[in-house]
Amino acid sequence: MTAKKILIVEDEIAIREMIRVSLEMAGFACLEAGDTQDAHVQIVDKRPDLILLDWMLPGNSGLELIRRLKRETSSENIPIIMLTARIEEDNKIQGLNSGADDYVTKPFSPRELIARINALLRRSATSKDGGRLQTRALVLDDQSHRVFIDGKAIEIGPTEFKLLRFFMSYKDRAFSRSQILDNVWGGNVYIEERTVDVHIRRLRNALRQNGVEPIDYGRFIQTVRGTGYRFSDIGVVE
């Protein structure tokens, strides 16, 4: 399997070196840039799978580079994690609203950074593969952003769609509420864990809309006592 390419855009050489060593030990291939101009050249030429981007850089800022990348078709879908010493909530909101997919404040744990990279790459792969996820007569079509039961489209909200896509991508695996928050909402979205329960109820109700299949697909979203939730059709019969 080809190693995923991570572009590290950081002007402090010591920090860039620390990140590179940690990522290479985790099996990633690394590209490096010390400013936004060099970073843009490498993005165009080498097409990284993910970008780690410092906010404060010589010349243009990391935010300006994000805005440029999101305007260009060739780079608009590359996932971006901001690395910055700016810890204020307003800064985080500004970074995320500019198009960053995640926001990690310095100092940070290399293990946490790698976990966030892996989570973001999984989400990105799911959204880009354009495939259909299917369990029995339940089909999630990522390209049309629709869900079907026995060929009939059901009404489902955008958050419930993302939640279902996550569950169907990891069928039969149990997740805690915090894991679900990180993977569906993102690691830097400030909401309570009970929000997961609210959207689980909405998702279950959405999957009960069909009047065609005798199966209650809402039962596929199973509560795992002491852990959280999982998606599984094991034990669910007509």
C-alpha cells in the first residue's frame, strides 16, 4: 500500500522536523514547506493527501493559503489541519470557517496529531470514494447525498446522513459518544456528548419512515451499554 503523503507547512525548522519524524515513524510520507509560496508549488506538483498548516508564516498567512486552495478545483478537497499557538475560541472558529477541517493548538501530542490525521483521512476517503454503502435494502449513495430503503428515498437531515455514513463505513464496530463526535462532527467542534443521543434518535426515526420493507432499520442503530453505539444487522429479523 502506498504511504499517504502529508505536507507539513511550518516555518520553525525544529517543529517541522519533530512532526516529520513522528509521521514517518507512523508510516506516512512527508513533504515540507516553510512558507505558503513553497507550499502551493508542492500542492500543485505533488498532490499531498493531507496538509498540516501553521497559521503564522512568512509572507502570506496559513488562512490566506486555505482560502486560495478552496478556490482552486484541483485542491479544494484536500483535507487541512491547522497547527497554531492561537488558542482563543474566536481563532479556532475563524480557522474552521476559512476551510480548515481540524484545528490543533501548540504544544500538541504527536500521538494525538497522528490520531487526528488518521480520522480525517478516513472521513475524506469515505466522502471521495463516491461509492454506495449498502446493508440489506438500506443504501446510502454518497454522490447524490441520498438514502434509500428498498429503492425508495427517505427524508434524512445532513447530520443524520453523516452519522449514518460513518456507521455504515464501520459496520458491527462499537463507538463511544466521544469517538462519534470526533469522526462525525470533528475534533474541535464544541458540543456536548448528549448531542449524539439526540441525533441517534433522529436517525432511528428517519430509518423507520419506509412503508415497504418489513424490517425496522432503526433497530440497526444499536445501543451498546457502557460504551455507546454501533451499526449492525446481526440479530435483526423481518
